[in-house]
Amino acid sequence: MKLHLERSISVSKPASVVYGIISDLNFWNTWSPWIHMEPTCKTHISGLHGVGQSQTWDGDVIGSGKMTIEHLEGSKIVKIKLEFFKPWKSVSAVTFKITEKDPNNCEVTWIMEGTLPIFMIFFKKMMTAYMQSDFDRGLKMLKEFAETGTVPSRSSYLGQKQQEAFQIVGKTTACNIVDLSTCMHRDFSELNELMKKQELNPPIKVLAVTHDFNIPKGTCKYTASFAYRPDQEVKVPAGFTHEKYDGHNAISVDHYGAYRFLGNPWSMAMSYQRGKKLKFLKKVPLYEVYVTMPDGRPEKDIHTQIFVPIK
């Protein structure tokens, strides 16, 4: 079953700079969306920068494989042979096209031509959407690394942690995923204003509850929330959501870095859920807790925790 993926991004750096990053596998762990899903996986690079250079990886949740640079065309084209060994065997052709827009700007297009096992035929649309999301995460990190020299995103899998019961009061919103950041900023600003007016109690923690996140459709539904002890009397303004959640077990992932890279810890958490075949606890939705707010601190120090409730 054939699979074609293609995603692009604009980068405010010369084409030669971006080409140098993509064509040298020594840089890949910095911006690879899969390595960020499992940074503890074993990787090994063979060969010098150029045609023939290869990298192998072997992880518990991202599987194992090898990629080899097969063709380079100065500042324009990087072609890679991509081999997957686990969870199933396949070979794909990967091409990066770097198009110069002007001396200081370029566009990067990431293309993959491959196949999916026949037993995945009914999941092709879903798999395509999730892999496109991975490409988008990778390109966003590539852009960040090329433009600033770093990627403020570091995730750590903390395992399964027992969480205490809590209740929330918040604003529920349905929106397109591309508008998520704007909508959440608006909703949390409203919550903070109501707290300043004493129309909401000061919370013990701030979090966002995810009711739906449909990557194939590009839509989501969430509640921007203030959390309180389960026995605390709270104010609930008209039009706001009020829910109580029992204590529960949850996959927990730590993230230090910018909110725009929160797709990395979420991908990590969901990969461990799938890889370890753990079942969701339907009575409690997925949620992220904002342990530290930006408040002028460096992006790399912004602490967020991801929780995936499981049975």
C-alpha cells in the first residue's frame, strides 16, 4: 500500500545553512520528531558528512531502523534511504528540497515515498495524518535550530504515576488545531481576569483538559481550567464548565521548553501508551498542567507536565 507524505516550511536562513544541517546526520537528533519522542533510544552514526553517511536507531517505542544519505545536490537536494526494521519492515525514499527565496530565506519541503503493510489499509488516513503531524513537528524544530541554534524542548518519560482527585472550573472551546494557541491564550486570559475580579477562586494549579484532539480532521475540544481540591467550594461563573475527577493512574511526561513544542511530550506520552498497550481511563480526560508560567523566564525553563489517564 503506497504512502506519500509532503510537508513544507519557510526558514529565515540562507539555503546553504539549512542544507548543511539536513545533510549532516550528526544534527538530526536535535530536530528529529521521533528522537524527541524517545530521546533515550540508542542511536549510532557511521561515516563522515556526505553520501554514505548513515544513522541507526533502536528504541522501545519508536522501533528500529536505519537511514543512509544516497544523493546530495549542493544547497538544494538531500536524498535518503529510510529502512524500518521494527515494528515492521519497509523501505522508503526521503527527499528534502531546499528552495532559495532570497539570500537569507528559503523553503524546505520534506517528502517521503514508501509503503504501509497491507494490514494497515483501513488505517491509512489516520496514519498519514499522524505522520504528517510528525513531519510538521520536525520541520518546526529544524526551523528553530537553523534560525537560533537551539530547540527549547526537552521531554522525559516519568512512567505511571498515581494522581490525586481534583475538580476544575474552566472555559470549554472547540476549534481548529491550527488556532489552538490563539484560543487557549484568549481563554486563560479570561480566567485570569475573572480571578482578579474575585469571580473565580485562586487555583491550586492551572491546566488544560483535552476532550478531543482529532488530527485527521484538524479539530480539537478542550477546557482551559483552574484546578481545585475535590472538597473545596468554588465559584462557577455562568457559561463555565465545572467537572470533578477521581484519583487515577496516569502516564506522566515532563517537558521543559516553549509551548509551541508541546507536541513533543504529547507524542511521547501517546507513543508509550500505544507501545505498552495501555488502555485509556475514559472517566478522566487527558490533560496538561502548567507547572511554571513563562513570566519572563527563559523558554527552556518553562515546565509543563502531560498526563494520560490509564486503567
